[in-house]
Amino acid sequence: MAERNLAVGVALALALGVAALLVALIHCQPRAGVEAPQPPKPKIVLVPIDFVLQSPQV
């Protein structure tokens, strides 16, 4: 009897896990017509080579 109860418990836990995963996947999909926010692009700072060459050596 205990083995049967354990099997039923494991089956219920797996079913709930799969259901939660499906709900999460469906909920996180981007909706049609709505653009997902893009992460900010890193800004590249360009330093002129003349400035680097003319800087006094310490």
C-alpha cells in the first residue's frame, strides 16, 4: 500500500511540475505586435590617437 501511495504522489508531483512549466512557457512568450524591450547597447568611447601620443609621460 505504501508503494502505491508513493507512486501516486510522484505521479502527481510530476504532473504539477509539467503543468507549471507549460504555464510559464506560455506566459513568457512575447505577444504579437508588442516589441520586447531591447537591452541598452554598451557605448564605445573613442580616444583620438593624437591625444594618447601627446599626453605627458609620468
